[in-house]
Amino acid sequence: MATSPSAEPYVEAGGDVDIAAAAALFADRTRASILGALADGRALAASVLADEAGVSAQAASAQLARLTQAGLIDVEVSGRHRYYHLASDRVATVIEALSALAPPRPVRSLREGTRAAALRRARTCYDHLAGRYGCAVTQALLDRGALLASDGIDDTRRRSHDPLSSQLHEHPYELGPHAGPVLVELGVDLDGVRRGGGQRPLLRFCLDWSEQRHHLSGRLGAAVLDAFLARRWVQRRPGHRALTITEAGESALAGLTAG
């Protein structure tokens, strides 16, 4: 029997996920630049994101609308301004994973080369420390007994079953016997972080794309970054998720490592 032209097409619910549709959102340079600028967890104005992407305000607005509609970013209105931020840390995880797989862009200037080196040295991964510095802090916490590895491997190297650059759904770490006093040295109130509650885990770890080692994330990772910023051990760079490590920050890491 012929189907009536007005009949609704049959669409089966619960089919395979459409990876291509999600991947296409990252496949445009303007959108990729916008998502990269937001990967440190901050909310930025549309004008700042347009500058970061090197496009006009109108072009940025069109891409921001698409990213918002897709659920990758959220927008908050404050007065006449609209501020955009990543919808969740899962989006930041995807950005980190793609960074590990993506080829480096050709460095055409000293500024570009310095920017790439700065990202590898220290950066934010959503709301926690990443890069060489972030991995070193995590290793120092393990060395000092603030963290314990339950799998018998006493360093932050990538385990054989770890995905390539991603937030780890399972990890081998737990709080160690010296967690409280070591974290106090860093300006982190462990009991206060524990009371912060919410559904986000206290301990979570990512596989760092540039170092291929674990770095601390979760509520505790966010608290460590907040403490480092408050003490001016690291400083944010305008429009860039690379962090500047101050002399005090270098000394703090040296002291944590030697302690």
C-alpha cells in the first residue's frame, strides 16, 4: 500500500549517536578558537571572543548562536553585555582530547611560538591547573603523601588503559595521610572543599595532552588553582588560557617538591 504524501517520516528513537554532527561543531576555525578561549572556565564577552577568533563581531555572533543552540556553551546577560562560558567541563575534556590529536599549526611569528610554549608550560584545563606545571604539582602531591596511588605506580604516568588525553572516568588515586597539612601549605582548606559538596567528585584526574601524565581536577583541583591565583603563584593572561608562573610560584613548587 502506498504511503500518503502527508504521512510523517518514521524516525526510530534511541538510534546510534551522531558523532559527525558533534564533531562538525569543532571543525570550524572560528568556533574552535571561541571554544579554546573558553576552555579555562571563564565567561567572556562576545567582543573578546571575536578578537580571539580574529573575526568581526557579526561573524562571531553567528558562531556563538550555533554553539549555544548545540548546548556546548551557555550565555549570561549582565546589563547590555552577554557573557559566554562552556556549558560543562565535558566540553573542556573534548577540547583537551582534540588538542592531543590535532597537528600543530605552523608557527609564523615569535609571538605564536611563545604562545604555544606557554600553553605547554602552564595553562588552565577548565578550572584547574594543566601543562607541565600542573602535572608537576600533582606529582608533588603524590610524593608528599597528599595523594596515594592504589595501583602501586608512584607517579603520574599514563596507565595502559587510559584514553588519550581525556578526563578519566576511573583513576587510581585517593587522598593520602598527609593531605590536610600539605594542602594547608598551598592555601587549600580540605575540609572546606569537602563541605562544598555538589555532584562533582572531590578527586578527579585528566590525562594531560601535552605531558601525557595525569593532572588533578575535580573540586580539589579547582580549589588548588584558586589558591595559586589568590597567592599570585600563577597569573591569568588576558584572552589566553596559558598561565604565567611567577617567581613565587616557582618557589612554591620547589618547596612542595623538596618538602
